[in-house]
Amino acid sequence: MYERISSFLPRPIIDELRRQFIYNHIYIDERKFAGFMVLFTLLLSAGVSVICQYAFGLNILLTFIASAIGLFATAYLLLRMSSESKGKFVDTILPDALQLIASNMRSGLTTERSLFVAGRPEFGPLQYELRNASKRISSGERTDVALHGIALAINSTVLAKTMWLISRGIKSGGQIADLLFQLADDLKSQQALEEETRSNISIYVLLILFSAVFGAPVLFGISSFIVQILSKQMASAPQIDVDSLPTSSNLSTLKGFAAGSNSAIGPDFIMTFSLITLFFTTIFSCLTIGVINTGKEINGIKYMIPLLIVAYIVFFAIRAVLQVVFGNLV
């Protein structure tokens, strides 16, 4: 049943799920998982939309669509973040792994045995791929094909390029041990340069964090409270006879404001606008931090929940403080 349901999904979605399962070493049929997610998402979204309509008066169709997209996207983002985390870890330990493989080769071990011995537990997901590649080579598979399989199983661009260079070196008949040592030295130099770059741009990350979790919440909190005070003061102000004002078109807005027109922007609208804008401001700040730190927006999503919590706490805390200090004006 799940496979039939997944047949309605576009092929790129199924292929992407397959890649993420491979990266995370999850041995589940991607079509069954996709079908289960579609069915589970539809049922849960239907329940959420009905509850939101009766509890908050929200549009049932829009709530259903938003819930379905959000649930499915959340499952994919969890898989993607997990694979990105594993790939980043492999990037950090890759130079040590290459040096260990090269040392094993220089000590007289064969290529497949060098890969198998280098598969240590501290290398995490790379351990299993090195040993699998060793087994495939021992069973008769070409060395370059086995090395290419390592790159396919881990979400790391650096690893893929490294395996390609090693494969080219094997095909050209070069000294593999020397090549591995040189690659390890180059990767360490690259990592040192990236670390220095991150330290130089850390001030930009701090500025973005300050703007997202303090600057924007404080400004929105103050502005929404001011609108609340002005609305209260306007409601208690004496009414102006707008019919006595000139009928010039330039004064139409003033007449509406003086009459307390219902179309004027009220505190509820400002409050809703502030909360929504604060939400999107924090999200884009997290994505920007991900790009600055790692070059990928997806790596900034892990900061989203903590920053949203802090931003909303600051927003409501500022309003609470203003309420205590200027509460007699409201």
C-alpha cells in the first residue's frame, strides 16, 4: 500500500530520500517510507487543521496545507541535517585517515588490507565504508570503483574529490602512499585556512545573532506597545466633527484617522505583524549564519528553535517591562 501511495510523488523526491538513507546508513525502502510519510502526514494534518479551526478559527484548508508541508519538510530536514553532520565530521578526520592508510601501505600491507586496518571506531561512519571498500576489493572489484563507493555513501564533497584524486593516481600508476600523504597535508592546510577565515568573520555572526535575538525583538516589542498606548489614548480622546473639515482629497486620510475609522491599523494587527516578522527574521538569520560558518544554509537550521525561543522571550519580556513601567497609560 505504501509503495502505491509513493507512486504519486515526483521521482526526484524518491531519489533524494534514497540518497539521504544511504548517507545515514538507514536500510529502509525509500518508497515504503515515502508512502508512510504521505499517509501519516495527511491524517495528522487533517486532525491539526480541524483542531485549529475550532480552537483558533483558522482556515481549515490553509492549515491543512501548511501542516502537511511542514511535517514532510521536517522529516526531510532531520535526515539532511544528520547526513550533513556526518559529512562534516568525516571532513575533519579525513587527513588522519589518509595518513594512517599511507602508513599501512608503506609498512608493506596491500591496499585492501590497509583500508581495513585503517577502519578504526574513532573515524565514525568512515570506518564502515573503509572496511566495506576493503571487502569489495578483496572480492575482485577494481580499487578505483571501490573508492568511488566510499564517496557515494557519505555526504561530503571533500571526500568525493579526495577519492577521485586517489582513483586518478591509481590509474596513472603513481605512488599511492606518497599521494595520500600529500593529500593529507593539503587537507590540513585547507582546514587551518578555513578555521582562520571563520575566526575573522565571527564578528558578523555575532552581529546577526544580536540583531535576531535582541535588536529585532526589542524594537518590535517597543513599537507594538506604543501602538497599544496610542490606540487607548485615541479611544479616550474627544471626538472631532469630521464633517466640519474641508473636503479636500488630501485630508481624507486625516478625516478617517480623526474619526477613529475601523480601517485604521490597530494593536492586534501590529502584534500579529511583529510576531510573524520576528519569526521570518530569525529564520533568515539562522540561514545566513549557516552560510557564513559552513557555506550551506541547511547547517543553520539547527539554530532555529533556540533562537526563536530566545527572540520571543525577549519580545514578551520587553512588553512586560513596559507594561509595569507605563501600565497607567494603557
